[in-house]
Amino acid sequence: MKLPFSMDLKNKVVVITGGTGVLGSYWADALAECGAKVAILSRNLAKAEKKAAEVAANGKTAIGVEADILNKASLRKAHEVVLEKFGPCDILINGAGGNNLKGNTTKEYMYPEDMENKNKDIVTFFDLDEQGIRSVFDANFLGVFMTSQEFAKDMVGRKGCSIINISSMNAFTPLTKIPAYSGAKAAVSNFTQWLAVHFSKVGIRVNAIAPGFFLTNQNAALLKNADGSLTERSHKILNSTPMSRFGNPEELVGAIMFLANEDAASFINGIVLPIDGGFSAYSGV
């Protein structure tokens, strides 16, 4: 792949969760291209191994490792595999996450008549599913917490180690309809800052990127109609994005590389970097 700039990660071990996804696949390719040994973690071992094989086919180094980011024993086993095959982790990218439709409302605003409406297709705040909410917080926050807890052990006292989390523009200003996802990503941003301070004396930098709007499999139902046309929500987003388009997955690569680069970002710690086409800067007028 074409990289936005060159950097040397030779002999660095990178662990990526969510590395088989639309966005994470680009990060795996990019960091492997820089010379890193990349371990791609996924609950689906076949997918992880397939992605690792794609990286290897380009002459780079990668392995697929089975791991459930919400299971301590699974993470410990995955860590043992990484240590055996590559050595201690230098850079951790917590890319796994996602939303659950059971954590979404169907309407942006609630009106008094919605309390009387028995239409099962309308989901208000009062209809939100507890398990759906919990699954979103687990996948986005607890998974980051547990994976960091496992792999950051390798980083203590070693030079050039860092953690990169994936927050969202929802963390700055919550979007309508997706309270669980917005809240969970706000937790990721807060945790990123907390962990950056906590680890500051042992040499581990912790930062995050906050993507704006990128079309992925996870948000397709909200942004595209069945016929492939853009939803009303998509048009609202684009009207509120000064660059008037969605982001392309490769446009996150430069930020990931920059934050992972000790030479470029050695004094950058505890930031959440927006990558949003100007969405967060636009007031609407």
C-alpha cells in the first residue's frame, strides 16, 4: 500500500485488535509495511489468519491470533502466542469495538405521543434494551481496558512503547439515536487520558484517534438505504461536514503512524485526535 510518509518500525511488535475490519485492515497493512511484526487479534481465527496471510503475501510479517477481548484467559493465551512468535508488544492498537442496534433509538427526538404509541417499530429511550447497552460498553470500553491490562505489561520501562485507542467524534458531542455508542466512546476518551497519566512514569504513551464519519459495515444500516442510496441521516452528516464527504479508510493511516512513531510523537501523550473533515469545528452557521 502507499504510505503517507516513511517510518522505520523494524523489530517492533504491533498488536492490533479489530485488525480484520474495514479500518483496522489498513492499519495492519501500514504498520507491517513499516517493518513491524504485526499480530492481528480476532475472535474469528480464520479471519485473522486470512488477513495475516494477505500481509505476508506482500513480503511483510504478520500472524493471526485468536482472542476474545472480553475474556481474560483468552487474552492471556493470545499474549503467550505473541510472546512466543514475536516477542514483547511495543505498540498496542485497540481497534475492536462497534455498536449494537439494540442500543439505538429509532427517532432523534421523543414526543409526548410516543408514550402512548404501541408501534413496535418505534424505539424510545424507555424501550432501550439493557443487554444491548451493556454489550456496546463492553465491546468499546471494557475490551480496551482488558486488552491494555494484558499487553501493557510488556511495555513497562521499555523505550518507544505506546497504546493507541479508537474513540469517535461521538465522544465530543453525542449523536442522536446512538446513546450507548456515544457514551462508550466518551469512556474510551476519558480512559485514554487517565491511562496516559497513570503510565507517564513508566514510559508508555497512550493516545487515541477520534474518527468522524467513515462508511463501514457497522454503520451501514444508519447511513445507507437498502437500495444503496444515502439516508436522511447521511445527508445531515454531510451538510455538517465542511469537506462535504465521508472519510476514506486510508485517511486514518497517517494519524496512526504518527502516534506510533516515537521519533515524531515522543512528547505527545493523552490526546484524542479528531479526524473528521472539519465536523467538530463547524457550528452549523
